Amino acid sequence: MKSRNLEITRIEIHKLDVPLLAPFTIASSRLDHVYNVAVQITLADGAVGWGETPTLPPVTAEDQATALAALTREAARLAGRAAGEWRRIAAELLERIPDFPSVRAGIEMAVMDALARSCGTPLFRFFGGFQNRLSTDITIPICTADDAEALARRYRGEAFEILKVKIGLDRSDDIARLLAIKRGHPGCRLILDANAGYTAEEILILLRELRQAGIEPNLLEQPVAREDWDGLGKLAREAGVPVAADESCRTPEDALRIVTHRLAQVINIKLVKCGVVQALDIAAIARAGGLDLMIGGMVETRLAMGFSAHFAAGLGGFQWIDLDTPMLLADDPVEGGCKPAGPHYLLDPETVGHGGYLRKL
């Protein structure tokens, strides 16, 4: 018999519109303002859980209007369900809305957060309690070399050791930007994220030119198009730099393909690409196949970033942490929860769930 205290009694959907500090440009899009959606779920015992559905078309299938409509439809089906049945709920969501992973993720986050709060435990313990500290990189978008150098100097002063640099539009501009970043932060480790903007041959030329300039990246993230499996595998074998699959890994089936054919050395898990339950499956496949793990996100507030921090800390074994987007926002609409201090996330063992909630409703 299911506990009535865990029954979902109320589901509320809120627009989550936040400006960015500066335009965020990647190979596939430019963003000046976040138009996400927050999901609020209340249980019969009064516990309230929060999730977030980021929308970043064309990176996500959903824009805000599509997400709001889908969330409203799914909310009507959730009333009376038991939060403890989160795996069953996730399976039903996957069956009904397979093409809306960001919507599924927002609901799953809110259900699990509500359950953890009802149980009086922090989410990182809900996911296994491996650790409660993480250190993130921070991202420099596609911008001028001068702006990139200034950002690198600033982040050096804030104790960031790893800089993730967006590339993928113009190789010469990318090299100029990376040289400027190394001037601003000579000791930094570099993640190069092309967001599927290059071919394998273009990346090999870029790497050769960077090495001639004395720059050796530490990780190459999604260098080629999502379904360019041959190109991805070629770089995993020949680049001389670990390759992380991001856009190429959206499902457990993708992860199995990457592991089986050795198409990358790292898998970047983003909850909004697949939902929380499928993210657990992807992590298990990657670990079984001997691949390293990375945790990332879209452009999200501390609702989703906080959940992802608890997810990665609880599971443990994530070698690469990319949870910086709350630092890129001009406003923080979230109260409570974990808030990074410089590059460091410290998850409070006295906080239940992920602890965050919207400041303005």
C-alpha cells in the first residue's frame, strides 16, 4: 500500500525568465536571455520539490511555449501519483513524450526533490552520498580575443583552474582567442567545446596549429556533428587529447554505441538531454565501459544546476564538472540551495533535497 503522505497533490508551472550578464555565443546559437520553466510539486505531507526545464533551441527540442504546453498536459496526469514511484513515472514520461527530454527532466527533478525533502535527506545522499564537494570549470563563449583575455584574467583571480572555451565558427578566431586566454591565465587547463561545429579534419588542423603555438588542450568536447560517428571515433583515436561526447550522447543507446566502438574517452551527462533516470543508466554504461564522466547542463539557474551538483556528488566518479551557468546570469531568482563560491560547490548535509526554490512566484 502506498503512503498517502507521498502522494502528489499539486503541480505548478512557472516561467523562469532571466537575463544574462553578457551574450553567450556558441557554434550553434547565441543567447542573451534565459527563457526556462520551473516545476513545483507538492506532496500530501507538505514537502515541496523543484525542478527546471531549460529551453535553448535548437540545442533543445523545446522552446518555452512548447515546454509550458507539455508540462501543463503532464501535470494533469501526475495528481495522485506517489513520488516514491519515480522510476515508473519516468518510464511513462519517456513513453508519452520521448522527444521532450528537457520537459521530462524538469518533472523528474521536482518529483525526486520532493521525495528527498519528504524523507529529510539531501539529494546527494539520495543519489548515494559519495561526496558533498565539487569544483567546476567556467566557460568563455565565442567572443573577441581581448574580451577572452580579460575574462581569463578575471577567472584566474577567482581561482578557476579549468576554463571551458567555446569554439567552432572560425579556426583563426579560435586560435587567437585561445592564445589570448593563455596570456590571461597561463596555468589554466583548457576544455575546447566546438558544439558540433567542426569536421574531424578541421579539428586535427586546429590541434596541430595550437601545438605549434605551445597550447595543449586537456579535453575536446563534441568536436563534430552529433551523428558523425566516424569523425568522433577518428578523433578519439588520433587527436592525442581525450574526446568528450556531448550532443552525440542523448540516450543510453547512444552511450552503449560510444562504449562499444570506443568513440570517445568521456561522456558528458546533462540531465536535460535525457531525464534523470536515463542519466543514471548512461552513467552506469560509461563506468562499465571504462569511460570517464562529465556533468554539464544547458544555460540553467541554480534549480537545475543545484540538482545536477547533487546528482554528480552523490554518484561520485565525475572527473569533469561543468556547472557554471548560474554565474553567467545577471540575476539569481533562486533562494536557498547550493551556491558556488568561486569554482567550489559545497553541498550542505543539513539541507533537504537540493534546497532551492524560486524567490518570486
